[in-house]
Amino acid sequence: MKKITLLLLVFAFCKVTAQKTTTEEITSEILKENRLVTIKLPPSYERNKDKKYPLLVLLDGDYLFDPFAGVISYTSYWDDLPEVLIVGISQTERDIDCESDPEAGLPFEKGEKFFDFIGQEVVPMMEKKYRISPFKIIAGHDVTAGFANFFLYKDNPLFNAYIILSPELPTEMETRIPARFSAVDKPIFYYLATADGDVGRLKNKIKVLNDNIKAVANTTFRYQFDEFMGESHYSLVPNAIPSALYHIFSSYQPITSAEFQKLTDKPSGYVQYLKDKYEMIERDLGVKMTVRLNDFKAIEAAIFKNSAFEEFRDLAEVAKKNYPKTILGEYYEALFYEKTGNIKKAVKIYTNSYNFEEIGGITKDFMLEKAEILKSEM
């Protein structure tokens, strides 16, 4: 039932967002041929002219594009995951595209050219034509998943995140990838998936790769492995896509109930936690965003829960920076003075807030009522 629901969501959102999807033909100097790519722009792309978006490069774009686009459309609609700009590469001869030398275990002949096509033509074209953030993801399935791993062999990998679905691993890749993780000095997100019904020869090497990765002590890479029970080499894909995206973009999500509980176990530092969370989103994911109102409410609740009222002053500064024309910053500044005993100052701020826009249920009438209540208590 879960799988059916997921697939319905995927195809429903693909249908809704189809008008934002285009197919282009790239004349490749490297491949000496034309190659089709399918591009999907985020819903906010045209109305938000300053925003940049993470780039997702899909190998096997002929059949992976719609499942990925559907999940991203659904999750970004609820602001659970960020909007992503997607480019899917058509591969009618995928085995030839991904050819590797059986002895050296490296891209070979057409495979070497296809590797350069991705790094030297597709990604630069996307960066030139569209507003791309520094954060880039690549994804593939079986032979293309194994091929995507080749980008990790570089000293400075082109991609920041890898979604590797039931990969067919070239020679020695199950030992070379963990060795690369031991040496990497920047955040790399890596997702690996198989299933209990996966192809036996693939699953055996995937299990070895997983064991070797888990033995790596370096903490600069973020790793998740899934083995889906009751699934096959093909049915694992629609299950793995949301799991992979939530792994890669875990820091993007709003403050959860579990996160809030852990946060309030500490006596202070709530506003700093909020600042650090959004700085990490920008640093690791290349997504610059306004602090969510729900996250402000979570920090407000944490301050009240532990009576850390001094932090309302810092929260007011964050609010004024993120929502400068609204009443939010005035509300938190007034709360600071109210809860730390300067009632006269609090009344003045509550009263003067009529110059600002209402936001998130904080109205001018509410602020004036707060002022009147405090006046009656003076």
C-alpha cells in the first residue's frame, strides 16, 4: 500500500508540473553526436530571479526522470525538501555509454568520452544557462550507478552527493570507493541501496562495498545504506528515491519534534542552534533561505520552556534580519523586555508596532492588547 501511494504521488505531481519540463538536444563535441536531455525547472524559478538551486544530474534519464521529479515536486511543495533543478540524460545505449576497462576498472573508450561529456559539457551548459548553486547531485541505476561512482575518483569530485541504486560495480570499485572516502576533505553525501530480491551478483559486491564504507573512520562524508525487504532490482528504485533525498537534504527540514525535544534538554543556546542550522544548510547544500516561521515558533517555545528569556533579544535580531518589514522582530524584542522586567520598555515596543506588517498570526491588535495588559499590571 505504501508503494502504491508513493507511485500515485509521483505520477500525480509529474502530471501537474509537466509544463515546466523541456527536452533539449545537445550537440556534443566530445561524443561527436547529438544527445537529448530533459530539464525540469523548479516552480519558483521564474518568479524568484535571485534564487539559485541545487542541480540533480540523472543518468538513465529515460526512466529515472519521472520518479525523481515526482518525489521532488511533492516534498518541495510542503517545503520538506528544497526545490531542485533536474537534468536527465537520455541513454539509449547505456552499456556503451558506461563502458569500463575490465582490468583497470576505469572508463574506457565511449565510457571515457561519456564521462567527459557529463563533466565538460552537460554540467557547464546547465551552469551557464540556469541559476545553479554549488551543490550538485548525480544519480544512476545498476550500470549507470556504478559509472556515477567514477566521479569520486577525482581529487576534487564534481558532485557533492551520489545516489547509487543497485550499482553494477566495475573492477575493484568496492575497495576504491571506501579508499576515496578515507581521503576526502569536504562534505560528501553518499546513498547506496539494494534489495533482498536484487540480482545476486550485484548484491554480493554491494554488501562488500557497504561493509568497507562502514569501516571508514573519516567523518566528512555522510553515508546511508538501505536494503529493501520484499523488493527486486527494479522495485527498489521508487522506494529508494525518497530515502536518498531525505538523507542528502536532512539538514534542510524544519525543526522536528525529536529535534525540538533534544534541543530543549539543554538549558540555553537555542538561537545559536537556529543560526547554525541555516548556516549549515547554505554551506553544505548551497541553499540560501529565509528562516521558516515554524522554526521561529519552535525556538520561541524552547525559550519559554526553560525560561531562557535573555535569548529573546538574539531571536529579535534574527527576526529583523529575515523579516525586516514585519512585526516579528518587534514582538520578540518586546518579549525580551517584558520577561526580563523592563515593562515600560516592553509597552512602548508593543504600542509602536503598528508601523510594521503583520505576520504568522502576530497582528497589530494582538500587540496592542499585550501593551494594554502590561499597562494594567504596572
